[in-house]
Amino acid sequence: MSPESTTEPTRREQILDTAADLFAARGFHGVSVAELGSACGISGPALYKHFPSKLAILVGISQRSAMRLEAGVMAAYAITPDPAGRLNALVDHYVDAVTSSPDLLVGFVSSYVLAGEPQAAELLAVQRRYVARWVQLLTDIDADRPPGSAVLAVHAALAIVNDAVRLPRSTP
């Protein structure tokens, strides 16, 4: 099997996946580098071969989720020119993204850790552009809706999805 055809995650992706799971369960500050390394099957210091710091791992998780959101926007716009169809595609993609990986929620819950970091402004800009796309589509669908109402509706919809994912389930 050639390296191009393998679906095995790289060590870097494995670290990001494991860190996202641990950060989601215990918070960024609740996970040590040693614990993260152990969970990845390597020593804590070996993580530094892949990331310069634990904070860089969090940035990597956040960047990965930002790219996933941007890919969802591109896919929605490629599917249809219809604003309602695009918004439906974005909703479906967002629900899939937030339920299939802890990346987005880890990024949201740990965003305070990134305050003041150079990458924080870039990640915030991605989030704002993403929300702005939803708002624009909503106002394209309902031209009579006041812009403030559209912003509120989009933030409420995203918050409902984010909160629903974090609620304990009584059934599998």
C-alpha cells in the first residue's frame, strides 16, 4: 500500500484527536502533557517533536475545526445557488461537525486560553465570517427580517446545537 492511499492518521492527527477528547472531558488545564503523551502512547516530552507546546495543540485543534467550517461553507455554496438550500446545507454540516468530533466545542470552551495569542484573532475572524454567512443567507431568504434579528437567530441556533451536544443523553 502506498503512503498516498493509507487512511491511518498521522502522529500529529492522533495527538490532536486524543487531546480534543481529553480537553473535552477534563478541560485544557485539567490535562497534563504527560497524561496526553501517555494517552497517545508516547512520553510527554515526545509531544514536543510535533508541537512546541500544549497551547500549540489547542491552536491546532481550533485551526482544524476552523478549516472544517470553511470547507462546509464551500460545499454548501457549491451544492446550490438557492439561499435556503445553502443554509440547510450549512445547518446539516454544522450539526455533523459538532456531533462527530469534539474539536469545535473544545475550541469554543477553551477560547479564553487563546486570548492574547497571535492565532486567536485569525480564529475569531473565521468564526465571525462563518456566522456572517448564516446571517446573510437568512436575510436573503427573509428580506423583511431586520439584520439584528437575523444575527440573534443565528447565534441562538448555533448555541442550541452546541448546548444540545453537551447535554447528557438518557438513551444512546
